[in-house]
Amino acid sequence: MRLLLLSDIHANQTALEAVLSDAESKRHEQVIHLGDALGYGPHPREVLDTLRDLDAVCVMGNHDQMLLDYAEGRREIKESIVSQALLWQLERLSERDVAWVRTWRDGIDDPDVGARYRHGTPVSLDDYTDSVTAARDAFQQWQGRLGFVGHTHAPSVYATLNAPVGEWIKHQAFQEGGSYMVPPSARVILNPGSVGQPRDGNPRASYAIFDSVRGHFEVFRVAYNIGRAQEAALNAGLPQVLAARLAIGK
């Protein structure tokens, strides 16, 4: 099985289109989206339409969950750029769109691949797998071998031995893209980075392909028309910082 791994699109259709164009030449059988299709950006309907067309397996992200909470009156509205973007998006999504997001699960175990898909860590929607310490905690709570996560907006791999978790935790980042072969004796947490809002200092969109037969994980960084995405965000009346940050990858 070859998986096309997407995460944290954040309603940036311009970046998503560039990623899908780049991925056309790379064979894959299934699209996995690891959460946060929504939030921040100007294209919520377009992104959801595209994910539906791809027949993507989607897991719940924290921004996706927050939008549902607003839709169902479970969350108090606060003055923040996160809330402003989500409320703007909610006004533009159809009942069908919201109903589809409601079907997304907080984590999926895939027995065919032998993997868990979740947004934050293999054991949490909201926590971040963003340090060796965080990865060690996740490995201690979860005994699986392959975990795919997003949320940090930074492509990376954390690995430990397939044994009781000790001090041996290795980290590899993919700021410029790159590949990683999963060792037979390791357990790993793999992050494809963010399609729509990278935060590792590289503004290019990030995605990954995973070959489950070879155990091969490869991250690709894709240039896209950031100016067009910024213009769409500003024309929508979204906070200027959400447009500005796209150019610096922060």
C-alpha cells in the first residue's frame, strides 16, 4: 500500500492544488488526511470538496473539532484569530459540509497498513509530538509500531526501539524534504508536515508518501503561489497575520 499523507491544509486550496499536482507522478492507492482541513484559510468549501473527490480518509483535527463546537453551540465565542477564521468559515460551509466533518473520527487504526492515524500524537488529538520528551511519553502510552500524526506543521520522524521505552529516542526533521526507511527493529511516529501553513521556517507546502511494503517514508516540499493565497485571505477579510505568516513558514 502506498499512502499519500496530507495534514493541516487549513483551508489553503492554493497549496493543496500544488501538492496534488506534484503527487500525480508518484503512485499511491489511498489518501490519508491527518486533521485540520479547516481553520485559518480562505478556502474551506474548496478544500472539503477536494478531499471528498479524493475519497480521502480524514481524521479529526483540533480546528475541525472547534468548528463543530461552534456549529453546535458547545464553545463560547472568544476574540482570537482562530475563532475569527473558524466563524467566517462556518458561515460559508453547507449543512452537508458540516455533516461530513462530523463523521471524522478522532483517530483511526488501519489493520491493512498496521498503522494508527491521529492528529496530535498516537494517543491524543490536542497534544503535540514536537520533542523527544513528548515522543517518549507517546511511545510509553501506545504500543503500536507505526503512528502517523500532524498538528506540529513540521515534517519529522521520531523513532524508538521495538522494546520497552528507554532513553533511545531519535528525531529527524525534513525541512527540505527527504526520505526515511523504517528500521525493522523500530517503532516510529511519522509526520508529513503541513500542506497549507508550514511552520518550520520553510514556506513550501509539505506532504509525504509512505510505502508500507518497503517501510519507506518520503517528504516532499512544494513551492506554490503564496501571493495568490495571501490575496484570497485578505480579500476574505481574514486577519492580516494569517496571510503574512504564509510567506515565512512560521
